[in-house]
Amino acid sequence: MPKLSERVGTFTDSVIRRMTRISDEYGAINLSQGFPDFDPPQEIMDALAEAAYKGPHQYSITFGAENFRQALARKQEKAIGRAIDPETEIVVTCGGTEAMMCAMMTICNPGDKVMVFSPFYENYGADAILSGADPIYIPLVPPAYTFDISLVEEGFKAGAKAIIVCNPSNPCGKVFSRDELTAIGELAVKYDAFVVTDEVYEHMVYEPYHHTCMASLPGMYEHTITCNSLSKTYSITGWRLGYLIGPEEVVEAAKKVHDFLTVGAAAPLQEAAVAGLNFPDSYYEDLKKIYTEKRDYFLAGLDRIGLAHNVPQGTYFVLIDIQKFLDLPRFAGYTDLEFCEWMIKNIGVAAVPGSSFFKEEVNHLIRLHFAREKETIDEAISRLGKLQELLS
């Protein structure tokens, strides 16, 4: 058999999605892969039902249906603070994952350096490899997940073409402050580089924190590629609708990359999702309230059963410290991955090992999410409570 490419040996399959497969096999409560167990808004489901009969059912314009791009522009120009041309500044993609891959392949040549904050969403490392770039990791230091801006400047001095900023950040829930973003942006301008942002959780930010779009900062639109998705905001992760927004020169190049990656996103799903993009501001205010309540309810449950955790400023993820369990003789030599597999089989709750998010040697954290109905959270907390029996 001929040899495979060298690149496929440099990264693994997605650990997050692997945990879902194991969870399904054992019938566990899946708090690993981040998707809700409740329906999308009724208006979106009604629009999908209508599109099933009226269409469209054939290809839309490769870079996105016109009405979908127009609705996206109206929604996102509020956050970015400027008019967005739906013809020249938006590419609709097959999920936020393709948006990020498309951005990386548009701006990176083989051997270019790209900075990534650690911990990071696991796709970013693979995105860099697949686009031929070499990642430079900048640590986010717990418990507040702060970073040293001088390390960012060192990365740019070393020739980094771009920096990836996930805001709010998966998995640690950090919300980058305006001052932090401004400092990063000023360096990007100084060294004539890009900031590629992942803003999928923009509407899941908890008081007193606020989301700031990098592209909205003075002088940053020309240096920013904003990647986003409808998956989390409208509870339609399976629809795979994402997009990137940026200056015309970047987007015109990204259209070509996208065209040969996937041709285009599903036409009837774009048609149905327009209903969500046209929601009033009150929808996003209510969404924030819903997830604030879920976060507080889930964290209270973790406190009740004595599991140490961070307090996310945004997203719907929580990092749990499992060191006290790994210190037990029965788990001697266990990795966090092996502990997560044990949890699925013996506790009935699926989590993601923290090591899949960190460049550093981190083996004592696991990630759970709380995008679940109250009854599911109650059952998950009850099962997780059995972990404490191991300490007695």
C-alpha cells in the first residue's frame, strides 16, 4: 500500500467527538461534546418545515444565499459597529469549523507561524497543520486565564502571520476584555498581521463581563477575520451553518478557498435560518438569561457534591479538577483520557480530558458542559456525586 501523507500522522481524531461515540455506546449522559438537548426556537423549525416543501433544494450561490448574507450583515454590523457589504465581506461556510479552516488556508503559506492561546479548542492545532502553518502557543494562566502580552509580541517578532483568539474562550470560559483585545490588536497592526477570531459563544457571556468584537476596535477591521456560527446561538449544531466576515480583499480570496473545500452550505437550511437572524435583540437577552441560569444551577450542583471547578465568564463549559481522584491508588498511572473513559463506563457521564486542550502538560482537568435541560443536569449531578464515594 502506498504511504499516506505525513500530515495525517501529526494529529489525532477529535477527542471531543470520540468521547461522544463512547458515551453513546454506554448510554451515558453526554456532557462532552457541546450541543443542547432541547429544540431550536419554534420560528426556525417552522421555517425549516416550510423550506422542506417550498425549497430551495438546489445549490445556492457558492458563498451563501443572498437573503442569508443580507440577514447576517444586518445582525453582525451591530456588533462590529460598521456597515458590512453582504456581497464582498461575507462567506457562508459549512459550520464555524470550515470558517476557521477557510481563514487559515486563505492567509497562511506553508511554514508561516500562527499564535494560538493555550488552552485552545482542539481544532486549531489541526487547522494550523492542515494549512501548513506552525503554531506558537501562548499560555493562558489559571485561575483567571490571563496572558503575558510580551509573549504575543515575541510571537509577532518571530514572524507570526496571525493570532487566533477564541472569545469567549473554549474550554476555559475566559472573556477577553476590551483592554486585552486592544493590546493584541495594536501589536497586530504594528507587525502587519491578522487576528483570526472565533466568536461562536458571543451571546453566552455572563455579568459583569461583556463581549467585544475584535473587528469593532479602531483600525482593526482590516486586520481581523471574524469566524462564527449559528450552531450555539440558535441550538442548531447539526445544521452546520457558519461564516466568516472580513475586508473585501481577504473575503474575495476566501471565497475561492471555500468554493473548493465544500462548494456551499445547505440551501434549505440557510433559508430556514434567516428567521433566526431576523430575531429582535430581546432573543439574545433571553438567551443570556437562560444560560446564566443553567450555569448557576450547574455550578451549584457541582459545589453541592464537592467537585472543584472554575467559574466560566462565557461559553457553556466548565473545567473540573480531578486531581484528588487521580491521586487514589486505584487510578495510579491513569491519564485524564483514561479517567474520562472510566467515568463513562462506571459513572455514566461523559467529559472531555483537559489534555486535549492544552499544549502544556495538563492531566488534572476535565471539561463538562451545561447546555442541558434541568432534569438532565439533575441526573448528571446525581451520577457525578458517586465520585465522592471513591474518597471514603
